[in-house]
Amino acid sequence: MRAYLDSRKVFQTANYTFLIGISLLCILPFIHVLAISLSSKTAAAAGSVLFWPVGFTFKSYDYVLSKPEFLDALLITVQRVGLGTLINMFLTILIAYPLAKEVRDFKYRTAYAWYFVLTILFSGGLIPTYMIVNKTYLMDTIWALIIPGAVPVFNVILLLNFFRGLPRELEEASFVDGAGYWTVLWRILVPLSAPALATIVLFTIVGHWNSWFDGLIFMNRPENYPLQSYLQTVIIQQDLMRVASQNLDKLAEVSERTSKAAQIFMGALPILLVYPFLQKYFIKGIVLGSVKE
């Protein structure tokens, strides 16, 4: 018994140490970026900033918020997240509900399920996707960022498993009382699936917010870039030609490094604000529906 307790204590210590190390690897770079964004340009250029601001100032954030291209890109991303999340959730619920039924209730359920799974294994590729978006006149529109990924199959699988875990007696009793499929779905199953839906909403919001490659591919004009695509051009490609003349005075008060750090932090801030409110549903939404008796 003593040997068992000792080995358990060793395992817990090693486990906590490992998790703390992983957490620090995730948190420390972000704290470093935040410290640079709040430091003076002299301290940032000298490399004297580690995890605490040196020469504390908000000038970098003042400069970033005065940039119309940054605010335009932020507005496009907010529109993308709002519209994309609504459309993704609507289609995910509509597809998951029939696929969650038994074969005797939906004869071709297995065929449709395999059809969706095959889209995960074999995608059309970048060039066919680009040609479809171009031929359907979606280029340079917000819909080019939403329609191609409107049905996330992984989320469909997650939700249909959750639907299958709900008692069938609820649906049968509703049919006896005269309810139809539409009523059962939206007034019974959807309210009972709040943990799974909250998890999928989080996946969808993070996916849309962090996506940058499709903005570069489907947007010909830089003024239509979403926020992450704009940040990619500023940080990676260092496209300073987009700096407006009225911002040159403020640009002189900050350095390129502090400006980039401020834009990176502001790009990640909305996700940091949303995550704590949905985190309590995260584990429950993933686990429920995955266990079969």
C-alpha cells in the first residue's frame, strides 16, 4: 500500500510538473509580446524587455487604433465571425439531426454519413477550390471566407454523437403529442444540447478568427483582408506601403517591433475574452456523446 501511494505521488508530481511546463511554454511568449507592446521603442529596440514593460507607454496601441486599415480589417473579421458562426451552426444542426437517427428512421443515413466523412479524407485541393470561388463570383466578398467552409464535418460528427446520446423517449413522446421533426429539433434537442453547441461555437469562432490563408487567396484587394490576413502582410511581409500619411507622426513615436506586438495582442484579445465564458462547456461538450453503453 505504501509503495502504491509513493508511486502515485511520484506520478502526480511528474504530471503537474509536465503540465506546468507546457502552460509556461504557451503563456510566456504571449506575456513577452504584451510586455513589448507596452514598452518604449528604445527599450524594445535595445532588447531589454523580457516579461515586464520597460518605459511603460500606450503609444503603440494609440498608433494601432488610429490606423484605418487595422480597424477595417477588424470589422471584416467581426462580420466574418458573426455570419460564419450563424451559418455554420445552422447547417451543422440541420445535417447532424437526420444523421443521428437509426437506419430504420432514415434509410440512407449510412450513405450520407460516409459521403461527409470522405470529404475529410479527400478534399478537392487549393486550385479547384479557388476556381469554384472565382466562377461563382465570390471573390473579394465576405462570402468567399464563409461559404467554402460552411459545413465543418468534424463539428457535425461531434453533434450527431451528442444527439444519439439523448433519450429516444423524448422524441417519441413529442411525436405522440403531435410535434413534428422541426419542433422536436429546435424546441427539444437543441436546448438539451447546450454543452455540445457551446463547444462547437467556440471551435467555429476560433477557426474563423484565426484563419488568414483564405483571405490572401480569395481577396484580390488588401482593403478586403480580414484581420489575420492583414497582420500576416504587416508582420511577415512587412508591407509598410499601407501606412497612411496621417499616421506617420504617430509612427515616429513607436517602433516597428512595439507596433507589431500591439497588433498581435489586439488580434488575440477577443478570443481571450470569449474563451473563459465558454470554457466551462468545453470538456462536457466533448465527452458527452462519445461514450456508448
